[in-house]
Amino acid sequence: MIAFLSGNFVYKSPAVVHIDINGVGYEVQISLNTYSKIQSLEKGLLHTWLHIKEDAHTLYGFADIVEKNIFLQLISVNGIGTSTARMMLSSLKPEELTDAIYKGDTPRLEKIKGIGKKSAERIVLELRDKISKNLVDTTSFTHKNNTLEQDALNALVALGIARNAAEAAVKKATSAIPAENLETLIKTALQLI
């Protein structure tokens, strides 16, 4: 899996970016939201997700991890594919989208091209709890700008620990001892779960 790409933006459009990384060019599908954040940059980092189908391998890129998480949640909904999820993230900012889902604002979701009443209701039904527990927490947690805590949280979630429990353990661990490195923080948090 390709988690992120960091390099020079050789070509940028509202839907596609070509990134040169040591002479290898990667084509990455992006949302309008990501484009607005990178349009003035000559180089940068995109968090990525690789979609593998029989006839294609497609990389999707995101300006931040929150947008990537929302994308992954959206495509987990039955009937919502990668193109529709990207359209949703192009139509609404990630925080607007999570707000609409959390509040059950189906009319707002229906305004997005490709989303009808049934799709909007399904998205709200399947993601409301996940949005409130995971994505909203991720957004507030990320804004603290503490990469050590964020990295520890991501590691615990990758180990299969529920995000709520992982976040609580990381908060307890950072208040219990001043973590000097990521490994110490993760080990302490694991003992508190």
C-alpha cells in the first residue's frame, strides 16, 4: 500500500496531479478540496489510497489525513464508489460533509451530483455513528498539532484498537509521563488500554 507521496507537482488540474518523485511520475486523482490546498505549491505531500481493480490501479490523493479518512468511510457505504466519494469531497469541504452527515442533513447531501434521496439517507444511516466517534474526533485531535500524539493514535488504530479507546489511552499516557519518543508513548498507551 502506498500511504503517501512527497515530491514535485509537475502537473496540476482540479481532478489530477502528476507528482515527480526521483524521476518517477505518479498520476494521482484528487478532489477539488485538495486542489485548492495545493494549487499554489510546487511540491508537497499527498496522503494516498490505492484502488486496485481488474483493469486499473488508481491512486487517490488527499491534502490531509482527515480527508482521506472521510473518503474511506464514504466508499465503505454500499453504492458509493470512489468517483462518487471524490465528487462529494469536491462539492463540500470535509468538515461540511461530516457536519451534514452527523446532523442527518440529507437535503444538503442530495445537492451533490450523483447523490439521490436514498443514497443520502443510506450515507447518514451507515456513517452517522462512525462520523461522530471517529472522524469528528480525528479532526479535533489533528488540530492540536501534536504529531507525536497523532502518530501514536494512528499506530494504535492500525493495531486494531478502537479509535475511542486508543485516543483515551494516548491522552492518559501523555498526561502520565512526558513521552520523549513515539515508542515510549505507544507502549505506555498500550498498558493503559
